[in-house]
Amino acid sequence: MLQASHPSWWQRRSLPVRIGLGFAAAGFVLAVIGILRGQVPLNPLSILMALAISAGGWFLVSWAIATAAVDVERDLEETEPSDS
């Protein structure tokens, strides 16, 4: 039984990493669709490279954009005068 005091693996990840993993999953699915449509030679190394480049590329770009957005929001919170 899971205890409420311990956050799950997913909850311990930062928001940019969770966004990156979501986009990596989408990239993986798109690569599989491309493989099934015959766009990738059917040898193991080509399939592995297509999956790694697709999922890795989507993860990296979306993680970088999400990290920049989180940093900007954090900076805006620090510089805005509080309403208290």
C-alpha cells in the first residue's frame, strides 16, 4: 500500500521534466508510426536510432522551452512588488 507521505516517482520530477517526458512519449509514438509505414529500414540499429533521435529530440526541445518558461515565471515573481 502506498503511503500519502511519499510522493510518487512522477510527482518528484520537476514540471519541465514531466513536460519533456510527455513530449518524448509523443515522439516515440510518431517514430513507431513512421517505422510501421516503412520510412525506416527494418534493421535493429536503424529502428533504435529512429526511436532514440525522435524521443530524445522531442524531450530535449520541450524540456528546454519548459525550463525557460519556468525560469521566466520565477523571475517575474521575484521582481513584481507584492500586494501585501
